[in-house]
Amino acid sequence: MKGYFITLEGVEGSGKSTQMNLIEEYLTGLGYQVITTYEPGDTEIGKEIRELLLNPDYDQLVSKAELLLYCAERAQHIAEVIKPALEEGKIVISDRYIDATVAYQGYGRGFDVELIKRLNWIATDGLEPNLTLLLDIDPLHSLERAKKVTEEANLKGDKMEAERISFHNLVREGYLTLADSEARIELINASCSVVEVFNQIKSLLNKMVI
């Protein structure tokens, strides 16, 4: 792979989408070819899988099926979007990737973390990000933010947003555990302003990409 792969991770409402747009603008301004993408759903097949995963009307979906659908969506995402862009030498920025499945389905749902890592390896052919930015924030505050955005846009909240706070706390703990064990993961304090969060990220980008 000739490109550079950046992922953003964090609990619901941590500000990933906002920061992804700022990163794209910054790196594009420096002359890099950048594409942004997200999981689940940034392919035609992925959109169908996303509907199954996040639509609260499909509450009969069992956790094991949820786990496997996330991995299936990821395999399609890599084949159609991520791998071609990296082979063209572009910087790829993805809102969620392999760590989300470990945090949500592993720590949140209780599936064996090592099993999930093996499933991720199968889905990705071992493709890991060069840099992962973990936007860390107390889920109690981030969920309020997420629900406010949903209400202002007159949208229906998804299945993950509707989970109990105990679930989101487990997800956050999972992310923090991953950050302790993976050198590629950089912890970002996401409880401050948008500008302050981006300044933390920009400092890392200047060291690792430029």
C-alpha cells in the first residue's frame, strides 16, 4: 500500500465526523489527495447492511449476527473504497474501523476480544491503520450531544444511541484498553471545544503525515 490510513474512533457523539471534515480540509490544503469514508454504510451493499444493523425497528437481530454483519460490511468497504484509494497513494480517513468492533461487540456485548480480532483480520486481510485517533469523552456527555444533533435534524436515533449508559461505559473502557495496547492509537481529549480537539489532532498529523 502506498497511501496513509487514518481512522477515528470513539463513543457515540464524540465528534468524529466534525474532526474528520477538519482533517480533510487541513491535509487537502497541504496538497495531499484525501478521501473520507465511514463504517458501516459507505458502499451500496454497506448501506443495506447498515440498515439491518442500526435501524431500531430490527430489534430481533441477535448479537452474533450483528458481529458478523459488521465484519462482512468491513470486507466490502475495504475492497471497494479503502484498498483502491491506498493503492493510488491517497490518504484515507475513516470514521470507525476495526477498533469499533472490538470495543462495541467485544467489550460492550461481551464477545471474546481475541476472536473478534481474528474475524477482523479475515475481513481486512490484516490491513491496519497507520494512525488511529481515539476521541475520548464521558459517554454521559457525548450521548446528550448525539441526541441533540439527532433531534435538531429531525431524525430517528439509531440502535446504538438507544443502548443503556452502562453499555456505552463498557465501550469506552474497551477503547481505553485498546489505546494502552496499540501504539498506533493516539488518545485525544474530546471533552473540550472543537478547535481545541483539532489542535491536538493537528499536532499529531504534523509529526506523522507531513
